[in-house]
Amino acid sequence: MKPLLIAAFLIVSGAVYAEPIRSPDPSDVPVYDRYNVEVLAENFNRPWGLGFLPDGRMLIAERSGGIQLLSADGSERVALSNVPKAYIGRQAGFFEALPHPDYTTNGWIYLSYAWGTDEANGLRIARAQLDDSTLTNIEVLFTVAPLKEGGAHYGGRIAFLPDGTFAVGTGEGYNYREDSQKLDSLMGKVIRLNADGSIPSDNPFINDENARPEIWSYGHRNPQGLLYDDVAGILYLHEHGPRGGDEINVIEPGLNYGWPAITYGIEYSGAQVSPYTELPNMEQPLLYWVPSIAPSGFVQLRDSQFTQWDGDFLVSTLAGKELRYV
């Protein structure tokens, strides 16, 4: 049984976070082992995303290219048919199958996956409806441009916003990190779209002829966690750093989150990415981790049995295969 590691920090209310908080050294993090684990289902093929239908059934996106439909009690599951073909390779595959908040009315499930070939691929967002165990009425809403070579850094997490739009984090493709700072590229961004894939008229760069109008924020590396706090009205994102420098950020429209001009991480080789951890007009993270934990998704605890943790987060990690309380 893997222990639950706890790393706590204080969230200051408000939209401005002047000083980032570094996560404690792992040796200083207390271990919480008073819990029980119940296995609901197992033997999935690289499970990457989890979405809940109103009746409690779960949609499990497998990075290997499929979507599993699991009953609420875990006793029955079926592989969905007519799933869009994803590009599979390295980090590429299926990332998310997330029901729309008004699923009972519109029946839409939003999908994120890698699309293309070895030489030209990128993140794609589509939506579909579920007929028994078959996806139908598939509509492609968005594909990252420009397309890239190689199978790394896609992002792909989706968050629905209260105004009927949705946000999605896009990776910078690893070898294309400079695109994070380019407003004519959709890599290394948070994108905001209407439910049908059209572009909202109040996006921050909608009137900038040199920028892509889909962009909500920029300067991101590889975001794999995105959620909206309905109580506080805050969009949170976490993203991978290189070697160190994983971050949690509070996302505001039009802001630059710095990668690769500023970072708390270094190259995997140990070389310097940038001499700067801060620069003018670039946002600081709410929290950063050194060494990396490789955050792979998070949830916020609201209206749960853990009342003392209300508003706090549980973060899953790839590096240590841990669940962390933040």
C-alpha cells in the first residue's frame, strides 16, 4: 500500500499572489497512513482521464486510444465503439472523456486526444454523444496549430466554465518551447472556446490581428491539471516543469506565465533553461515543486466529508506514484 504524502500550504484569498510558495523537501513532508483503499476496477491500459456521468457511471480515457465505460460499483465495463482514431506514440494518445455539466439535457461528452502522424500531430478537441456503448454525432471542435513532429507535451485537460464556455490546456510540444511565448501559436496555452467550438467575443486577444483569438493565457509548458473553483471563481492549472519547477497557477485572461523565459526548473541534463525565475509582466506560480513530482491531475475538495479540507486539493503524481494533499 502506497502512503499518502501531505504537503500543505496556505492559499491567500484574492487574485494576486505576489510570492510563490516552494513545496517542502520530501524528507520534511509528513506521511499520512490512516486510510483504506478499495479497488473498484483494475487492468486498464494507461488510464489518463476520468469523467463521471450523472448516474454514477465513469468514462475512463486510456492513453492507448480507447474509452472504457465503467458502472458505478465497478462490476461492469465495456469498451466504447466508434471512438475517434488517436495518434498513439510516446506521450500521445487519448487524454480526456468529460461529460458536459448539462449532460442530462444535451448529452455531450467532450474528448481530448492526440491527432495526426509522426511528422505532423497535435492536440484535438471533439465532442460526441453516447448511444448505449457507441459514440455518435462526433464533432471536431478544435485542433492545435501549428502541428508538430514527435509525441510529447500535449496537455489536454478540459475545464467547463460557468458562462457556458470551456478551457483546455495545451502543451508546447517539448522541442517547440519557444511557441509558448508566441501569440500566433496555440502550443503552450490555455484556450477558451464556446461549447460548440466557436470563439468567445470577450477572449483577451480577439482584436489582436497578430494573435490567435482562442488564447486565454500563455507561457505554459505541459499542463496536465485544470479545474474551475465555482465557489471562489478561480481557474487553477498545474503543469510539468522540466527537472524541477512543476507549478500550480491561478489562470487569468491575457496573462503570461513565463515558460521558458522564467522557470524554477533546469534541463534534464542539469543545464540551465533560463537564468531567471521572475521577469516583468510574467506571472509567478501559486506553488512550485523542486524536485519535480510530475503532477498528473487534481481535484478540489468541496462539499465532501472532509470538511476540514474544504477548498483544498488532492494532486496525483507520476514521479512517486503518490497522492498529495495541497
